[in-house]
Amino acid sequence: MIKVIVIAGTNEQRTMVQAAVDGTSIARAVDGLTFPVKATDLIVRQAQETNPDVVLVDIPPDNPSAALRSLDFFRAELPKAAIFAIGDTNQPQVIIQAMRAGAREFLSRPAHVNHLVEAFARLASLREGKKSEGRGTLYTVIDAKGGSGATTVAVNLAMAMHGLRGGTALVDLAPLGHAALHLNAKPPFTVIDAIKNLHRLDATLLEGYMVRCPNGLRLLAGINEPMEVEPANADFARLLDLLLDHYSDVIVDCSARYDTTTRSICELSKWVLLVAHTDVVSLWSAAQIHNYLRASSDRDNVRLILNRYRKVAGFTDADAEQLTHTPLLWKVPNQFAHVSSSIDRGVPVTEKNHSEIASSFVGLATALAGMQGEEKPTARRPWVLSRSNA
């Protein structure tokens, strides 16, 4: 039986959620508490003494701040407990804040017994299958403008990252998915199939939706025709949350997708890689995209990738950073003919281990792996880590 502590702002709401938990038959509400005001609050100590499997926090839509703060407290003080949140799924900012605060599940409010059963079952399946050694890391790759090469960067970065560390998944969320073509894959399922089955998505089913690619990389393929109705932001966030439970690195290719879904995913990401060229239009576009992504976030996790880079007389790295308002992380050499042939054959350039561009992507993967502990780097840090001729 899963032991659950329910945290809610009112007695009435606690009673309703506790009844829903008890109605699942696989979990039992062992206590009901209000929101703590600080980590040393007696409420947190009382929760520790109960030693719950799950801390279930109800987030009221009209004033979510106290509930969101409590997520941080419980995550820090009860590290062995899974943190679940219940809230309004039409408030994407609240969902993002809850997941960044450590919520493993975000369920619709009011609490439904069936949804709780599914969430508790996923938790039990995860704990039976393998003890998590830590959550995975999420990276998002996005074009400054169409054709900048985000998919090429995402595919080859994912291949290089998997070669270095293993356990890497590539997720294609582009308006029209091309990652499978780059990998010569013929996926029977797409990301939409996974989202449609979120209610029963466990480790086994998730693996069934993934395509095994060269060197063991897993691909969750993108859509092969435009969609008239997109899934909700919360569905994408929940899918990525599940992926981060099972893969050490998850790389999302958003390509030229500029919408609230992309912005939400970028906010959840450790690093956002903005791919541009050194021409005026591309650099101007990069600045606009960066501004769009920053508009709703208190973090600056966007880094510039200069793709098809060739040294231009009088143009410096500092110029690129100033024009885009974005710290420069990496420069990918211009080997367009080699890359184009590689895409046509469905063989990523990283499979050609001795080419200059393959080495560049391995270097980028190594640099990102070394940035795991970085949270808010300053713009003065020397972010250009590649050789000057890269």
C-alpha cells in the first residue's frame, strides 16, 4: 500500500483529496496537512515522521504561490518521497513551476480516482523496474530561422551524447518531423501516439514507441503530416517528464516551431541551443527568438550555436553575442556537402568518426556534459569552447 500525505490549503479540499486517494485501493492517505511557510516548519517535520511514499500537494488556481513553495520544501526535506501535484491544467506556468520544483506528476484538479490510480501505478512500476539514479537532463534545439540546421545539430548531438554517456533519447517535436529521415528510420509510431496513451504509459509501452537507431540511440519520431489540433502543453510536459525518468539525456528537436509549447519546453530544459548562421537575417532572427523565450522565464538558459561556420573578416564572436543577445557556446564547421550527402543517405555525420564535423559534435556533447552543474552562467564566461577553425 502506498502511503500518501495530502497537502492542501483548506480542510474541505484536504478531505476531498484524501477521499480520492483512499478510493484508489492501492494508496492510503496517512495524514493531511496545510502549506508550510518555511523548510523548518513543524508541518515539514510532521511529514518526515510519517515517512510517506508520496507527498500530494493541491495547488489552488487563484493563489498557487504557497503551494508551489511547499513543493520545494518537501522535495528538499523528504528526498525519498515522490512529489505529486494537483492543479489547473489550463495554467501552463503553474505546471512548469511545479515540475521545476520537483513534482513527478501533475494531475488535473479536482482529483479523480482514475487519474490517481494511473499515477500511483506508474510510480510503483518505476520503483519495481529500477531505482532512479537521478533525473535525466533535458536539452532543446531550436532554429533561429527555418533551415538553420537545428535537426542536423539535434540528431548528431544526440548520437554523440549517446556515444559518450549512453541512455540518450531524441524527441522530434518539429512542425513536420525530419529526424527519422536523418537516421534512415521508419518509425511505426510518433510522439502523438505516446501522448494519446499518456494515461497508461509505463516504461514498457514507452520503449515500444521508441525507435532503436544506430549505436543504440532511441528516437521518438515526429509527426509526418501537419496537425490541425495540437496536444495541450501539459501533455508535452508530462511526456518529457516520463522520458526523463528513463533516459539520462533527452534532446528535443523543435526546429522552427515557435509557439507556447516550445517556450514551455525551453523553460523546462537545462539548456536551449539556438542554432543560427552568421548572416544578418539569421542573427537578427536569433535575437527575436531569444527575446520570445525569455519573456516568460526568470532563467537565461539559451546558448548560441553557429552552424555552417566560416570565419568572416571583421566579424568576431563578441559581435555574434552582441547581435543575438546570447552567449556563444559552439561553432560547427561549414561542411555543407558532407552534411547534405549524410542526410540523403540517412547516416549521421557522427558515424564518420574521423571527420572534422563529427569531432565538433562530439566536442559539443562533451562540453554540455561538463555543464551539468551550471545553473545561471554569466555572459562573461568564455562560452566559445571549440577551436577557432571549428
